[in-house]
Amino acid sequence: MIRILAVGKNKDSSLRQLEKEYIKRVSPFTKIELLELKDEANIHIDRESEIEKVKEKEGNRVLEKIGPQDFVILLDLHGKMMDSETFATALNTWESLHSRLVFVIAGSLGPSPALIRASHVRWKLSDLTFTHLMTRILVLEQIYRGKMIINHRPYHK
């Protein structure tokens, strides 16, 4: 089973449709769910102490949704990048060893220290910068691509 925890709400109907499409595509291979968690208002934050408080609040909301047996993959700018083949191999290994994988997309200010400590893998999608909503799509697409590679299907080429 795969769970994606995303801080913030997707209000873009076209991106919600794309999320649904990739969830539908992944569903024949594994149960998958996307949970949105409340984000904190941070438009006028300019002090480091305020930033850390927001990250802590959002991180705690995420941690409440993670069980002790979950394998946590944190999307992180300081994580390890993988090509699609390497990711597929890792995905296959993680699923064979753990009953639930939890992909975490933290809020716009980044993950809290506690969330970083709770993660088993820190995954960097790219050196490019993406919006959090696009990151959700990219994670779903890479999970689907990984499933296609694992199952020797042609989509990934």
C-alpha cells in the first residue's frame, strides 16, 4: 500500500483530475491514497523562529498520520536523486519489505527536523524547483512509471 501525505490543499481542478488519473493508473498494481493535510499561513513570515514554528506544526500533522511500521520517503531538496530505473528498483524493494510506504511532501517552508528524523529515505526529484502541486503529480507519475518498469510494461520508454 502506498500513501502520499501532502501538506496543503490542491485547489486546481485540472491538477486534481491529473492526480486522479495517476491514482487510477497505479491502482491495479497497489492500493494508493493521497491525503491532504492542513498547511499554516506563512505569507508574512520573516523571522527564522516563526518559520520553525510553522514547519513544526505542519510536521506534527504529518507525523500523526505515520504509523510505527510505515516506511517513510520524504521529498526533500537535500535528498538523493534517482533515475527512473533506480527508483523502480527501490520501490520494488521497499514494497517487498514494508506493508505501507508513505511519501511525504512537506509544506512550502520545508520539512521539520522531526519529520526529517522520521524519514527512512530522503528523495530529491530534481535540481529544478517545482510547485508543491506539481511535485504531487511528479511523485504519482514516478510511482506509476516505476510500476510499469517493475512489470516490464512499455510506458517508461
